[in-house]
Amino acid sequence: MQYALVFSGIFSLILFVAIFVFVIIGFSLQNRRVRSEALEQWIAEGKCGPVSSFAGTLAVEQAGSGFLRLVKNDEAARLQFKYRWMSAIREQAGYDEVTFNVSQHLVELKKKDKVTRLPFGNFSAIRMRELSQSEAGSLWHFDLLAPNGKHVMFISSARGERRAMFENSAGLAKAISEITSLPVQVVLAGNIWTPGWPPKSSMDT
């Protein structure tokens, strides 16, 4: 009887440790992110589609030489609502309008009555950051990266098949890069694997 109790205690301890390890591994994979130099080069070489192919929490209203305006139309408003209340997406940009203007060297961020204007010089890069929700698909968050760590997330893409969502969103990153003269970083989620994608080289795309 005593040996049975000891054995049961050891087994319970081993089971607890195993579950704990699996939880830690799962959490690490969920939060692990990997930069893709191949996709960054793909964008830099201009292989992406037009900025008009982007769909997300803001819509492209005006895109021209040195100027880009993103606004919250009805479709974008519905997507913002869905992400905030129905999809358990923790990070939200929530802007009503975002404008990049090369003549002023500023990005202007509007949310209700508040307007924030930030010089391009405050930032070091544009980051496309994948969020994967397994069967629900992937979406891409866009951040302006600041050396002081005060990054600005300003828009998110629609959600869908990861490669399609990337290709539909990359044109926006390229357009912003051309206006701001900032490089684009592409960061992939670590909790998803897709056969044959992403490519190991920009030549494979």
C-alpha cells in the first residue's frame, strides 16, 4: 500500500512536469518570431503588387507620389469591430486615418479628435508582423519601429491564407517605404508551417 502511494505520487509529479514543459514549449512557439530576409528583399525589389490590393482595418483612399492616405471606411470599420470584439486579437491600432506625407516628412495619426504628427526621422524601419490564428488564417500588423522602443502600430491587414495576405499587404509596405525612405522588416509567426512558403530566397518567389 505504501509503495503504491509512493508510485502514485511520483507518477503525478512526472505528469505535472510533462504538462508544464509542453505548456512552456507551446508558449515559446506561439511567441517565437523569425525575420525573413527573402521576403524583405522581395519587397525591396518591388515584386509586390499594387498598394490598392491591401485590405484591412483602414482602406487606401489616396496613393500618389510622396503621399498616402489610409481611412476608416465602412468595411474597415467593420473589420476593426470584429478584431476588437469577436476575434480575440489583443493588439489594436484603432486609428480613423493615417497619412504619410513626404513634403512634410511626417506621418499623421488621427483617432477621434486627437491628431498626432510624428517625423519620419523618429523611426528606423517599417515592420510587417504576422499573427497566425491556425485554421482562421494569418493577418499582418504594421508597425513603425522607433530606436527608443516607442513603436507605433498603425494598421492591420484582413485575415486569410498567409501567403495571399502577405502578397496583398506587401504593396502597402513598399509604398510607405518609398515615401519614408525606411526599410521594411518582415517578421513571421513561429507557430505555423506552410509547405514551400516562405521562400528561402527572393528568387524563389
